[in-house]
Amino acid sequence: MTKEARMRNRSRIPLLQELPLLIWLVFLWGALWQDFSAGNLLFGTVIAFIVANIFYLPPVELSGRFNLFYGLVFAGRFFYKLVQASFHVLWLAVVRGPRIRNGVIGVKLRSRSDLLVTATGHALSLIPGSLIVDVDRSTSTLYLHALDVSTAEQAEKVRADVLQAEAWLIRTMGTKEELAALRAESDETRQRKIGGKA
């Protein structure tokens, strides 16, 4: 099937379902331009609508749920990690310098949702000292470059942190099935994931 045929066969997404994506795109537009004036946001709205409706994009499947409490906990955790990592990177740069050993670590996530995998990856990349270098969409595996990782224990700590960030995002906006699977996850399964064996 050609691209044109796929676009003709693509079902129209209702505006209400598309609204969270449009709001996010407008916010991103304002953040990129560092200008949240009414005129700039109005122009960003036009651009977001064009991008979402003219260009062929895979549908963003939302779970239909958002827990404000867990969202605030995730935001608080994110800012804490941001500050903590900034001081840690400063300490490494001043005290250890070029002797730091880094590592690329693969972490298989629980969720298969493109939205959750992307959100987890972006949240991790914004924290100093870690950067997503590759994503295997077929297995929901993130590969991240992490500072100061030279032992298996340090790699496990990084994996645990990634899985914890994903867990808070699942609690915030994951599907009911993902939330139930997270709650039913055993300590043994979690430890296998942290050890890179799952």
C-alpha cells in the first residue's frame, strides 16, 4: 500500500482525542522559542494542527487515564534527580576528571506503549549524566550512556533507576492493564530486570 493510499484510508481522529497531543505540541513550540506570548502560541497552534492533520504520523495511543497525584510525585522525583545529578556531575568533573569510566546500558522496559517509552527516554535524557543513545522499539529496550559506571552493581543501580522512572510514569498515565501488571510484578521479576536478565 502506497503512502497516499494509507493517508486516504487513515481514519479521522476526533479532536477531543487529539487535544492532548496538540496541547503538548503547542507547549513544545513555546518552549523551543522561549516565548509564551499569545501570538506565538496561536501560531504554534496552527503549526501543531497542520503537523497532526496533514503529515502522516503513527497514531498516539493515550491510555485515557491521568493520575494527578502520581504526576506530581513523578515531577518532584524528576526535579530531585535533576538537582542531585547536577551536583554529582560537578563533583565528578572537579574531583575525578578524565579518569571516569562510562558505560552503555540496555534496559528492557515493561511497557510497549510508544508514548511511555518516549516519555521515559526523554525524562532520563534531561537528567545530567545519562543520555539515551538508542531505542529498540520491537522490545521496548532503551540503551543509555551513563557516567561513572564501571561495575555490575553500578549498572544495576542505573537499571533500577530507569525502571523506577518508568513505574512512576505508568502510575501517572499508563493503561489499566499496565498498572495492574506493575502492581502484580514480583520482587524476583524486578530483580531479573535490574540484573539485565529479563
